[in-house]
Amino acid sequence: MSSPEENLITIPFIDVREKGAIGIVEEHKAKTADLLAKSAGAFGWKSKMVAGIALPIGDKLSRRWLKKANNPYRDEIEKTAQIVGGKGVVCLNMCYEWGCTSGSFQVEPGKAPHLVRILDWPFPALGENTVVALQKGPAGEFHNVTWPGMSGCFNAVAHGRFAAALNQAPMRRHWTGIFIDWARNRHLINKQKALPPAHLLRHVFETAKDYAEAKKMLSTEPISIPVIYILTGMKEGEGCVIERTENNAFIREMQNGRVTAANHFESPLNGLGHGWMPRATNSHNRVVCAMGVDMTDISKDFEWFREPIANYESRLAMVAKADTGNFKVIGTAGVKPVTKVFRM
């Protein structure tokens, strides 16, 4: 009889330093197709039917925006769409409807903090289709924990430089109802020409030489939509949360050995405009839980991954350290693991 561990999927590792990021989808095309198919049917036959109409429109609008913005990753996204075929690749690269809980934790005195990260997304199949890609840019190499077909960077670690992840920011309120507010915010994005948050994070991993430069870029470079970045460095105390709007930033530094974030602003940015609505489920409760995590649990294999931080939309959990370059990742379907623990 096989053990539960033997029945779990092994997260693939791929070295694309020579081929570039397009090598990820070339080697794991089937994972991209599986992710697209299951995402289209995430809410049953109705969403599959709607996706058949909406995805071609979404692809067209996304292509138009990428061209208008002169996005540096546009050609890569187009090549990915050609390799995979079908509908939805371009649109998926512009999709940011997730919730997350992340933080920087000073587990060991005198050493680099740990980046702790949980990604939540309503799309199924993210956990089992996770890959780890070794990529490089002008500033050096980095390990990108990603999905084949995704051009942006959501969680990564650059040995000897920094580790970082991003959370979805709260939704800007207009007080016209949640659906109209959402549509108005999408219209605001269409007016922007700056990088999407995941593309800026990839650019930072490719070009920033250290924690200080990464911190400056993530807090000053314009972005197309609000976001929350979590960044850790090489030294004790080098950890922060960077809350962002398109052109403004507020940096929350570590206090008492930790700083955490979910999907709401905890800075004066929350008072801008007509206010902001937290994203996903139990955003405030997830932060409270993260602030109470036992530091000793972080060094163990995901013992800290429990409700409400772990929830029905959780798809990935990760712990990383920039000074050693060590990290561990597990793909999940809600609170249950679907992959073996990947260790580097």
C-alpha cells in the first residue's frame, strides 16, 4: 500500500537561465492547458459557458492594453499563447483576483528574516501545477515559484539579494456597488501604462542588486493597479511590507520581529479617496493569526499552515531565506496538500 506522501505530486524544477522564461511553458505546456481548462470551469458549467465567450474578449482587450503600454513582456506572452493554443493565456496574465497572507519573521537573531507566504486564488489546479524555475537577469539569478504560462513573478527568492512576494491590495471604493466599483477600477487600469505589479516584481528580481535597491524600486516605480509587496533581505531586521497605489507607497517596517500583510491596507493609504474594501475572506483575521504565529513553527514543515491562514482557496505555501537561498514550497487545494514539499 502506498503512503499518502507517495500519492502527492512532485513539484518540477526547471533551469531556464539560457532559454529564458518561455522555456517554462515549452517544457510544461500540459500544465498550462490544465490550468486554463480547470480555471474556466471553476464554478461549474455556467462559468465554462461564460468563459467560452469572455476569454476571447479578455484576450483581445489584454493584447490592446499590453501594446498601448509597450509592456516589455508582451512578446513573451504572445509566444506563450502560440505554444499553448486556445483561448485565455493573454487574459490570464492580466488576472489579479487573489487573496494572500504573507510576512517577514525574524526567526533567528542576527540572521536574515524568513519570508512566509500563502497564496489564495479561487482558480483550482494552481497547487498541482506549481513549478520552480531558475531564471536570471542582469543583476543575477533567482528561483521563481510560478505556473507555466505566467509571465509575472508572484513569489521568488534571489540567493544573496532578497526574497519577495505580492498580495492583492484592497479594492478601491466608489460606493456604486461592488460590481460597478470593480468595473470602474478595471477602467482605471485601462488608462494606465505602467507595469502590472507581478511584472514589476519580476523586473526587480532581474535588475535589483540588493534589498535596498529592491525596496526603492518596489516603492517608487509606477504600477498599473494597487498591490501589497512583502520583501526580506540579507540582514537582521531587513523585512518590510510595501503598500502601494499606482503612484503612492507606504512602507511598514518590522516591529518586534515581524511584519505581516493580507489583503487590506494598514497604513494611511486606507484613507485615500472613498476608502478601500478588503479582498478575499477574513483578511483582518488572517493578519491577526499571522501576527500570532509561533516563530519556532516557521522552521518546521508548514505546521503554521492552519486556519484561518489556510483556507478553502489556498493554493500554495512557501518559506524562504535570502541569505542562504533556501526555501520550501507546497502546493495545496484548500487546506490539503496536493504536492510533496519542494526543498531547495
